[in-house]
Amino acid sequence: MKVLDPKFIRQNPDVVKQAIANKGEKADVDGFLAADEKRREIISTVEKLKAERNTVTAEIAKLKKGGQNADEMIAKMRAVGDEIANYDKKLQEVEAEINNLLLWMPNMPHSSVPVGKTDADNVEVKKWGEIKTFDFKPRSHWEIGEMIGGLDIKHGATVSGSGFYFLTGPGARLERALINFMLDLHTLKHGYTEVMVPYIVGPNAMRGTGQIPKLAEDMYHIEKEDLYLIPTAEVSLTNMFAEEILQPDSLPKKICAFSPCFRREAGSYGKENRGIVRVHQFHKVEMVKIVEPDSSYDELEKLVGNAEAVLQALGLPYRVRILCTGDLSFAAAKCYDLELYAPGMDAWLEVSSCSNFEDFQARRMNLRYRTEKGGKTAFPHTLNGSGLALPRTMAGILENYQTKSGEVIIPEPLRPYMGGLEVLKG
RNA sequence: GGAGAGGUGGCCGAGUGGCCGAAGGCAGCUGCCUGCUAAGCAGUUAAUCGGGUAAAACCGGUUCUAGGGUUCGAAUCCCUACCUCUCCGCCA
């Protein structure tokens, strides 16, 4: 189980250290280098011993076959065997140490990613749509949502605690319409294959996409079975082909899925928590691509376009920001955030995050492909992007399309999904 | 939950202690032949680690689900875990 290419770290320790610093991560490069050197030392010693054992053992076989005595050799090999066992044990320890260190190594940011520390250093690269003006004070989505009888936060807390909510009547229907609309767009127009995925996955999958060990605290974990609730369909989708060698003509793979997402959001209580913009369970439509390395940055741009298409169709103003190194997630090499404008909150809400992980996830999950028929294996690049997260999209619609009298106009493209309905009212 | 079977290379599938990195088939690749969307013949094709090289070649180690054990030596014997399949039961 690797993360960064060990050879790359060995040869470019300073590059790796700088990248870790830029990301604001802590990972022990020097510790890795020391352990790595120790590992190779042990390997060369133990391999010599094993080579010796292999030759002698073959001779023993020959002697025995000829009915001759081989007791002396056997006694000698017994000693060699013990020695080998000894070194093998040491080797195992060192490798365990190395693997652990590697699992905590973040991905390297791409050279086009701006260096920065926080959210404030992200760079806006695009703005789309006009921010609507209202002749009244626009209400927040939780206000307008309740007014139309579509949102019930109070009873969510009753049943499950804070961070959970009910969608009722028109709210539930609107969400279902949004899900179908998004899936149809991505499958029919953007060429993704729709997939229904498991919502509960094993530790290997979580490690594969990089949620654990680093982000383990944010995940819901079922102890009894050692299974996790997915924080995003990315985990199931990207891990779908883990440990496999894909044939060259099967790339690029473009798959998408709707799923619930579960996040503990540990330590994020406080402000920014009103309404449904930060909750423990929500729905999301997710797109995943598995592509050849050469094309991954082109594919990232297309992926962003696929997510943008949803916002544009819905007529929601948004901006696109490229995340700076410090805001970039552990596993990503480059990431764009799409944020829609919510006039009721007067805030930009992140509804999609589109990332290129390069070969980081592929290495972790040992996902490979053949570069050509009968050719060598290599790690493909993996990407994913939301298309989109439902609660914040819902918030965007409620706040942008509200009327003075407390109704909500349904965006045109959603109407066919709602039996032709045009307005939601209480 | 009960009973049974099984996990081998890109896939299928043989192999019960040394001559097995592993027969055979399929798929792939390379030639030959054939003049016709094909068939035939011959050869060839695992992954990974260490060393080596400008890169190869090359040398060596490991790997037959995983982990432990027996042995001079394990795909092959023993133990444990996990997974898959079949039958029965239960259940949306």
C-alpha cells in the first residue's frame, strides 16, 4: 500500500518536503528516507542468503533423488534458514513503518496550484450569472423552506440530533426532481454511466481514496463490522476497480452515482451551521473519471464544465475558485470549487468540488491499467467532482427563486420532473 | 443462523512436498501462409522488489486470497482469518 512513489521521495526529498509545507501537512520525510535505506540494506543481505538456500536446496534434492546422504547440507541450511527468518522479521518491521509513514504523505500539489495558506488565498477564475436583486429582503432558505412546507429542521433534531433534517412535501419532491435532473444530464449529455453504489464500505476502500487514516475522525464508523458510512459516493465509485488491471481500451471510465453522504463534521459546530448547509447526512450526485495520465488535466477542466452545466441550467449564479495549496485536500493534486450565490444568506455556498488526484488514489488502491495491448502496467489518474451536492443546491434555489409573497418559482428544467408544476407555495 | 464446496497468471482451469512461475485452453502480441470482414501454422506474453543501465539487456529475491506453523525445501501438509459460491432457514 503506497501513496507517493517511494522512488520519487527518495530522489526528490526536498520537493516533497516543500509540497508538504505548502499544504500545511505534517509528514515525516526524513523518517521515511532512513527507514527506506534500512529496508534496502536488509533486503540485499537477506536476498543473498535466500539465493544460497535455493542453490543448496536444489543440490539436496538431487542427492536425495540419487539415494545419497545430505545430512551435512541439511544441517547447514537449517542455520541459514534461522538467519533468514531473523532478517525477514526485521524487514517486516521496517516495511510496516514505511507503509505507515507513506499513508500519511499527502499528495503533491500540481505546479499550476497557487501557493497559499487558507481559504482567503484561493483564486477566483470565473464568475457566471447575475446576482439577483430583490425589492424586499430575501429570506434565508430555512425561512422560505418552512414557509412552503418543504423543510423541517426541528423534527430532524428530535429524531437524530442537530445536523439532521426532514424534507417534506414540496421540499422532498424538489430534491427528488433535482436528483433525476442531474443524473439525466450527466448520463444523457455528458456520457457518464449511472451506477448505484454501496453506502457502507470497508476500511480498504476508505484508505484507497484517502479518507483514512488522515480524516478518520470525520467518518462514521461501524465498530462491530469495521465498516464505514461513505462520506461521498466517490469512495464506492473510485474503489470499484481497486486491485484490478484495466485493459487499455476501457479508459477513460466515466461513472456517476447518486448517494447519501455521511459526515461527522467533528469540531465544526458553531456558526455557518444554520439551515442545511452543513449537515451530517445529505444527498449528492457524484462523477468519477479514471483516465490515462496524459489527459487528466484536460479531463479535470471538462469535469468542472459538467458540474457547471447543472448550475447554468438551473440559472444559479456561481463562481469558480481554484484552491490554494493550503486549502487543498490531503489526496488532491488540484481542485476547483464551485460556489453558488445564496442571496438570503448573502454567502457563496460550495456545491461542487472537482479534483484531480493524479495517481495518488490509484497507488493506494493498487488500481492499474495496461498502457497498450500486452503492454506494461501503469497507474491511471483518478478524478471526481460533485454534480452537485443537494442541500446547498436546494438552498440556492429556495433563496434565488423566492418571491415577495413567500413562494418559490421552480426553475424551468425541473418542471418536467415535477409534473409541470411551476410554483411551490405553502 | 445451519450444512457443504471453493479461493491458482488478463480470463478459464490443471496441479497434493523438491524437476512448478506454475500444464492446457481462451484472450493478447510477433512472424508465416492465405487475397479477403475469417481460418490455419509457428513462436511469444505474469506481477512485484533489490541490484544493474543513459535506457535496455542482464543478475537475484518474492508472489498460487491473507497471516501464522511444520520442513533443509510448500501452490501442495497443519492452524487462523477473510472472501466467494451452492443448499436450507429467516427477511425488505
